[in-house]
Amino acid sequence: MLAIVEPGVITVEEAAWTITAIIGVGVIPTALEIMDDVTIRCVENFLRIGLPLDVETIAHLALTSVCQGQELLAPTANN
């Protein structure tokens, strides 16, 4: 699963809390990467791999299996 977040949609912190919620319901990624806009620009300037430079966050979770029958909810300010 790859999520690329445009500026102003959600913050890096909200993306991290969403990943925490996913892990909290028992979906354990085999790999996890989250990059903020500064890191995205540094990696792209060095590697030139085509990362989008107009986004705030890139989150990547690699899963080996899919959890069925569980509802995943993004956290809110109250939880």
C-alpha cells in the first residue's frame, strides 16, 4: 500500500497515527516507510527516481497478507 498525501490534506503526524491504528488492529507490515516533504526532496535530488515533489507525505506499507473482516479507522483528535 502506498499513500501519497498532497499538502494540506493531512499532516505527517496524522499519517503516522493512521499507520499506528493499522498496526493496532493487528495488520503488521513487513516493511514500513514514511517520508516528509524535506526527506522526499533529498531522496529525489540524490537518486532521481521520480518521487513527486509537490506532496507533504509519502507512506509505504508492504503487507504479505490481507486482514479480512476488520474495519480500519483513521484516528481523530479524540482517540
